[in-house]
Amino acid sequence: MIAPARRAAYEVVRRVFEDEAYADRAFTAAAAGLDARDRALAQRIAYGTVQRVRALDHAIETLGRRPVRKLDPPVRAALRLGAYQLAYLDGIPARAAANESVELVRAAGLERAVAFTNAVMRRLAEGIRPLLDSLPEGPLKHSYPDWVAEVWERDLGRDEALALMRAQNEPPETVVRVVRGEDEGEGEPTDIPGAVHVARVDERALAEGRIWPQSRASQLAGLAVGSREGERVLDLCAAPGGKATMLRGEVVAVELHEGRARELEENLRRLGAANVRVVHADALSLPPELTGFDRALVDAPCSGLGVLAQRPDLRWRAKPLPELQLALLRAAAERVRPGGTILYAVCTINADENEGLVDASGLEVDASLADEWPAYRHPRRPEFLLTLPHRHGTSGFFVARLRV
């Protein structure tokens, strides 16, 4: 028998690496029907396996004595899943991890690979932890692409880069924004107004629009816009709507993709954001009447290097997007009145997409932003904000307020 949680995790791992599926979407489908306990275990195993796959593959190749790329996909996924449990989960009996990896291979119709899988799992049970513990500190040990580690070491120094790698292999904070009503009972207030730490997201409160799951760093970016009643505000990349629903005044929320625009409209209704109007359009080619705004929010697409803890597969598909980000900033500047402000926010820790991008824009920096939020001052450029997972316990965001 294969436990439901492990079967679901196995499906997620296969879909991510064989079909290039997003881990969160694959998990939603695979975990349908699981009870809360199995769902939590399945998510931990699936996401952990995807995150740690570089280190796991190194162990499988070293101890299994066969290149991972040459293994049948069901065998590869089963070994990765078993290796993760042996290496990183305490309290999982080695025999259970091995047996279920073998049964997953058998269930895939690969009886000829059962003996091999069993032999490799035995070697992993004996040697994976000492092997991984002996690796030098760096991207192989902590399972990151080399380029990500190089960017962080360049921008932050080696010690901070290693601390950041460790932090983003840990489960992220569970924080909600209180949209209306009292904070959700057992939640703990944080240093960000309206942001509450919770043990779990109350699905009923979410469905009723009383709360919204959103990291402290993301909420900080929404607050930093500084919008007021009576102002006109443009949100250029608005879906799914977490920050858009924080904005005051008359808000125009732009979204390029039709499906995400529908999702945005539904979230606005749920959260009661009647002041926000959705425009389904390309932010780089807006209708001419959308101009003269007092403020704009450019929460730009980016490499996402600040949210790798939340999105386990992102480290393997991430890429910087400075050209698009600069184009969006310039598009916003064309739509904001003289003297207005642009809040530029990206959930990445990469100077090429952060301070380097702002410098390239030529826009004036409003340095008062850092005075409003001194705890989050950028360590090298104090006119900006930079939240760091290993320092602040939240997702990584760069935030700059600019004047037109």
C-alpha cells in the first residue's frame, strides 16, 4: 500500500519535472480529497523534494552510481521522494520511505526497476545524511542554481548569501491581512499595521473576504504607496489583487492576462474593494484616457528570488526581467502627473532588478520612504527598502518610491 500523502507528493514531483507544471497548481490537483493531516504531509514532502532536488540528485548519483538523467522518470521521482524523507524529515522510518519508493515504481509498471530502487534506497538510508552534511557550504549543499548564489554573494557578501539560502529552504511565515472585522482571534499582531501572524489561514474567513493571505513584506509595499482618499491611483500589474485592495482613492487596476483579470475581479468583489476598477489591457500600451494619475504602483514581474520559500519550483525556472521592468516604470511615468509618485516594488533580491533598475530609470528617488520604515532600510542604499528573509523573517521585497 502507498500512503495517500506520498502518492500525492509523487504526482506533484513528476508533474513539476516532467511536465514543467507549477508546484502549487500541481499540488492543488494531486491533494484533492486528502484530509488536513495528509494534505500537510504531502505538501511538505512534495515542496521539500522540489526545493532540494539538486542536493538529492547529487546523493542519488553518488550512492546509486548511476546518472539521474538516465533513470526512468517514475524511478527518478520515487528516489527523489524517498531521498528527501531520509535526508530532511525526522521521524520517518527508513523502511517506510524505502518500501513506498519501491511500491511507487512497481505501481508505475516498472517491475524490472524494483530491485535497483530497493538497493539505492538502502544505500541512501545508510549514507545520505553524512554525505550531504559533508558538502561544503554553497549552492549544491543548499540546493540552488549557481547563478542565484553568485548574485546573492555579489550583492550581500558570502555570509549573508549563505544565511539567505538557508532561510529560503525553511517554511515561510503564515501571515494574513485583516481586511475587515477584528483580527482573527488567535493571530499575533506584527510590526506592519493590519498584518497578523496566524497558525493557519482560516478558510471561512478567507472565503468571506475578511482576511487575505499576504506576507508582511508584500503588505509593506502596498502601504508604501501612500495613497489617500480623493487621489487617482494606477496599479499597472494588479493581479491577484492583494496590493490593489490596500489602495485608497479611485484605483485603476490593469491586468494583461484575461484569466488573471477575471481572478482579480473576483477577489475585488470578495474583499469589498468597490473603489477599484479593472482594466484588461497591456500596461505598455494603455488607452490614452488613462493619464493624469496622482500615484502609480508598479509591482513588476521579476525573477522572484525573494519568494523562493513560498514557491519551491521557482528557483529552477527564475530569470531576471530588467528590460520589462524598466519599460513598465517608464510607462507608469508617462501616466502620472508631474509631481506625482511611483511606487516600484519587486519580490526579488537582485541589484540588477532593484537599485540598478531604478538608477537606469533616471527618476528622482523619494528618500522619505526609508524614514517612514527605518527597520527595513536597504543595507547599502538607505533611500530604498529591502526586506530579507534571513533578517526580517518575511519574503524578500525591494521597494522604492519615485517622483515624476
